[in-house]
Amino acid sequence: MRPSKRAEGESTSTGKVVVVTGSSAGLGRAIAHGFAKRGARIGLIARNPEALEEALGGQAIVLPLDVSDAEAVDAAATRVEEEFGPIDIWVNDAMVSVFSPVKEMEPSDYKRVTDVLYLGFVHGTLSALKRMIPRDRGTIIQIGSALSYRSIPLQSAYCACKHAIMASLTRCAANSTTTTATSR
């Protein structure tokens, strides 16, 4: 699979179809705004429909869902392609965390963080690859963190998931396609 190409002087997202998970707040919202300013048509994925409605004007589809639901993520990808055409760029940014020392964490805390953060990235990556590989074109962006390389005491679940995303998922996905991919 080849990364999307652009002509000399062309914006990186003009006319592109982009999906951004976690697009209702923080970095995901900023990413969605950045693509919108460059003329992209965007699928906005997050759990909070009100925040998604406020997140962006222009050509956007609001897709309120939880990325821990693989079928919902795939259905959202289908809807984006039905309304806007083939997805060019998929940005995985949805996140959740629990701020607590390990000794005070519950198994359910680790499960929720893993379901949203790690499996949410898996679900997005698989949905994107399913569409991009047959076209031999597309870009998947995994939003990383310095905490994928160096853990901190109060975010053990978050750090473990970010490490799994950057150290394994991204590299394995790149190695299983003919993509020229990098992980930073």
C-alpha cells in the first residue's frame, strides 16, 4: 500500500476524505479543525454527540460511537465512504485514562482503558486497512505519546496501551502490508 501522494504545492488534505477518532476534544478536535481548514471532508468519531456537533462546521459527518465497538467503527467507515468517497486518511486518537497508583486500580479500570485506547486503535486500523489495501492507497496515523516509551506512576494502563500501539500494532500493521510506514 502506498502513502497518499500530493502534487507540488498542494495542501496535504485538500479534497481528502479523513476520519478522526476522538475528535470531540483535545488533540483530536485540533486535528479535525486542521484538516477542515484545508478543505478535507471529515468523519468525526467520538462518544459525545453534542461535542461533535460543536467540533466542526463544513463538510463533516458526525458519528457518535464508542471505538471499543468494532462493528460500530466499521459501520462508521462504511458511512463515510458512502457519503464522501474512499477514505484517504484515518487518524486514531480516541483515548481514556485512569489517574491512579497501580495498587489502587481495579481490573475494570484496565479493561476500559484497553478497550478504548488499544482496541479502539485496532478497530480503526482494521477498518481503514480493509478499505485502503484493495486500493493500494491511504494513510493511517496513530497518535502516540512519549508515555509509550517511558511510563509514569499514575497512568499505568494508558502507558501500557500506548506502548502496545506504538511498539507492536503500528509496526506489525506496516510489516503486513506493502506500505512504506514509519512509527515515531
